[in-house]
Amino acid sequence: MPLPDPALAAALLLHPCHAPNIDAEVRCGTYSVAEDRAHPEGRRIPLDVVVLPSRAAKPAPDPILVVSYGGPGSTNTENAPDAWQSWFRDERDVVLVDLRGTGGPSRLDCDTKGASDLDDLFPPEAMRRCREELSKKADLKQYTSAASVDDLDEVRAALGYDQVNLYGASWGTRAALIYLRRHPQHVRSAILEGVAPIAMKNPLTHARAGQRALDLLFDDCAAQPSCKAAFPKLRDEFASLMKRLHEKPAEVTLKDPQTGATTKAQLTWQRFAESLRVYTYYLPRQRDVPALLHRAAAGDLVPFAEAAAASNRALRGGLRFGNLLSITCTEDLSRIGPGEIERESKDTYLGDSRVSQQMAACEGWPRGPLEPGYGDPVTSSVPVFLLSGTQDPVTPPSFGAEAAKTLSRAVHVVAPGTHVPAGPCIQSMEKAFLQAADPKAVDQRCVKEMKLPPLTTK
């Protein structure tokens, strides 16, 4: 391993530590970066760093650098227990760095206390207050993907690694592609799961991707005898349910899972649609959707509402919304052109509700610099493994195929699943790819044996 840059290394001293839910010693530290990277003399922000040692006696010299598990706005070090248990550590150290705005004193959280788990994702008044409060402690224009990956590369240099293997999931694949564009000489390989190409305009594409995934789920039900027998008119029932919610919101009573206290929540069609889209992200819960929709169409909305509230709570609890808005307002919403929202949301159950709410949240939010050609495809000869799920409601297989077109040494695997498929087959392919840093090492035959779980009918 090359020696680290002495000046950078002096600013990052790792020490033995015990991370939550890890029953062994790891290494921790804090690295300070300039909030405005063009003016390093100004305010600095600390980034938490956790290095998980490899299980190997002699680890490979190039670690796995986790770019992001998703978001934007997720906190990488909070995923240390999962990374500790994963196969990633078999031959390499795993490096987790909290991206700017996601941890420590620079954490850009938005306070939405008092809101229901079924409420809109971006309550206008709460987002306005959040912008005002966060602007007192941070220059929100500086929390961009480019600044974040430049921070990561600075940490790489401070740790003394010449090359790293990037890992990114969901939005983390976008950040990894930007890293690949800005620092290609320091990347040995990249694993991208649930691919969000640069051209994607988050959340403009959510409605179309969500509709595609729901249509495939309806097709699954029609093809599975038990589901077809239980719900022979599922598409019609869903259409009728959405029509009723468009005409009049439903009121549901939710029970707090911890205190047992009950609260009433209004379920508008927009809240129902967004909750449904999020609920279809992951297996096995996605397989419960036909049964939940059938009961909701019959007038019993509580099972869906309770399941959706838990799903929303898990997703929202893992995101720093100030960070999410600083990135998406600058890099995504600003690129949406006239007529695109209507075109992309037409004939979808989500409609323009999610993108319109996020557009409203971005009004007045400080926007950072966006370099010319930001949305152009990333071109690279670095080996890349791309993974897509057949029924992914947010990053469908077409996104992975699009990104792969300009990656000359890439393999794109489409496996049965939703957002970021997993399992022994996926693990075997990724391990072979990482060991060889060569897409030709990937044997996809096991994908043919992968099956989606059966749909539940009760």
C-alpha cells in the first residue's frame, strides 16, 4: 500500500473503537473537510470514518469504499453492522465515511415532529422552517454530490489507499458514477446495485417506474393460480379504490407500535399512492400488496395503512432531508424541462404528486453549482458490475442498461427481485467480479434459478 499523504494522514488518526451492534474492535476517526472546497480557509465540517478490518490475515491492498447505501441523505456509518456481517470483509477492509450533511454536527435533518407516518414527504411549512434553521449553520449550496465524492477521495488519500473498489446502492450508484467520472485513476472496480444513471431526474421518473412495477405485480397475480382465484378483479379493484380516494380522502385510525396509542390520519390519494410505491421497494413485503389492495378496495384500509406507515417510517428515518433537498434541488429538479412532468406522470397511479411536492420544497432552497454536462453519461473503462431487479419500482432494469452503454468493461445483471435483489446467487457473482476485477468472471447461470416468493392471499 502506498504511504498516505503526510499532511492528510496527520488529519485522520484512526483509533480502536467499538461501533454499535458490532461485537469486535474496529477503527474509527474523524476527518475535517472544507465546507466550500473552493475556499479551504473557511468553515470546516467533520466526517465520521469507520474502517472495518478484513477477515483475511493479509487483506488485499484495495479496500471496498462504500459511497452510499441510498438516499440521497443516508448515513453510511449507521450501516456498519450490516457491512460487518457481509462478505465484503472476506478479503478486504471496508471503509465507511459519512458524506457531508449526513452525520455529526453537519447533519442536515429536517424536524417534522408531529407529522403522521402517512403524511406527505415534504410538508411545505416544515420544509420552509427546515431551510431557515439549517441555513444558520450551513451553506446549503455546498452539499452536492461532487463535493461529497471529492471528500471521499480526500479520505482515501489520507488513509493511504492508491485504489479502491466502489460500492453504491440506489442513489449511491449515482454518486459512485460521479466518483468514477472525477477520480477514475483511483478506482479498481465498482459494484452498483439498483442503478440510478446520471440522466435520471429524481423524482421525475418515479411515477413511470412505479407504474411499471405495479403492472408487473398485477401480471404476477394473474399468472399465479392462488392469487388469481383470490383476487380475480384486482386491477379493477385498484382502479375503483383510487377513484374513491381521488373523490374523497379516507380517514384511518393507526396504533402506535410502541405506545399503543391511537391516532387518526387522513389518507389522500397522493399519500396512498406514494406509500404504495415505497412499500413495493423490498421483498418479501411487496408480495403482500395484492392482498392489502383487495382489502382496501373492500373498504378496510387499516391493514394497508399500518403496513405503509411502518414502511414509510423505516425509509424516512434513514434520510437526512436537508441533505436530500440540497442535492436534488440542484442536480435533479433544476434539470426538469417544460412538459416533462405531464409526460412522465400521464396514466400512472402516482401522477405528478411526488414530483410536484418536491418541486415546491425546492422553491427558495439554495442551489449549488452544477457543472456543464452534468447529465451526460459517464464513460469509463473501469470494470463495473451493475445489478437491476426485474420489478424495481424506482430504478428499473432500463436504467442499468442505459448506464452500461458507456462503460466499456461492464456487466449488467437483471435478476428476479425488486429494489436491489439479494441472495446467494448475487453474492457469488459479485465475489467473482470483485476478485478478478473483470466482468468476464461473472457467471450468470444461477440467475435462471432465482424465483420471486409466492404472492400472499391472506
